[in-house]
Amino acid sequence: MNTAFLCLVLAQTQVYPDGTLLFVEYGDPIVMNETGSTLSHVAVILRDANENYVYDAYKPRVKKISLNTYLEGIKQFNHKREYHRKRPCKIWIMIPRILYNDSEVKRMRTYLENNVGRLYGIKSYLSGSSSLTIHCGELASNTLKRAGLLIRSNPCTNTPGNIWCACRPFYTWKKLSNLSW
């Protein structure tokens, strides 16, 4: 059996705790170049009826999609990259060491649900102040802030790499797989 397929099946069947973070490594080369990190994307996972949902700030708008659908999209993206002999994306999952309580989860969920449909953009990253658009690092930082996890830098300028470093003491992490065909 294909190891990547097995990892994908296991990732799709595991229920992650609320506030789990999903990182993409080797995704967008423009983001990697700008931030100086191989981590190019971050999203937040919350449960809904024992299914994992990814809240994702990416073109064109913030969306809420099932983790299964998200991972299938990465798998297809990697297939195209392999065809062009580019490095496939890797997915890292960061799981909170201490589970968020109901009140913290409610604040995270309210914030994320209120941002579904918001336009994606990097204006706030470039200016350092909030705008009508939002990017992945800003969405994740502001979500964690609502749960009481204070990431010291400005949420508007937070990158996936910044968030990874800030959360390491409070989260455990694991690589899912290369999610290849």
C-alpha cells in the first residue's frame, strides 16, 4: 500500500482537537522568499460534529472546508507539482498540548465564522495595520489571541513561520506526509 495514501487516510479519519494548526511547507515560493521560511501557509482546525474543518485564509476569500477536502486539494496540487518536477508540499499538524476549554473554543469559532467570506489579501501584512482583507497568518494569530494565546508580534505581520515558533512551547507537531499520488 502506498505510504502517502495510508497517511492521507489516517489524517482524514483522526479527529483533531479544536485549535489545532495546519501548516504547509514548500507551498508558495513567493511567500517563502518574502518571509525567509519554508512554511508558506497556516490554517486553523476546529471540530464540528466530530469532523475536522479547516478555516483557511486563501484566495479569493476565507473559507471553511472539511479537512478531507483540504487534503485532497493538497494531494492534487502536489500531483501537478510532481509533473513539473517541483518539490511537493508537506503538511504539518500542531496539536495543543493542553486542550482549549469551551469558552476559548467558542471565542475562536465565533471569530472564524465571522471571517468566513472575508476577502483574502496581504495589504495588512504590507502596511502593518488591519484592512478589509486578511491573510493566513493574521487569521491564525487573531484566532489564537481570542483563546488567550498571546503571540507577541502584530497579527497583521505574523507569518506562518512566526506562528510556528511562537506556538512550539504550547503545541506538539507531526508531519502528515508528502500527500503524493
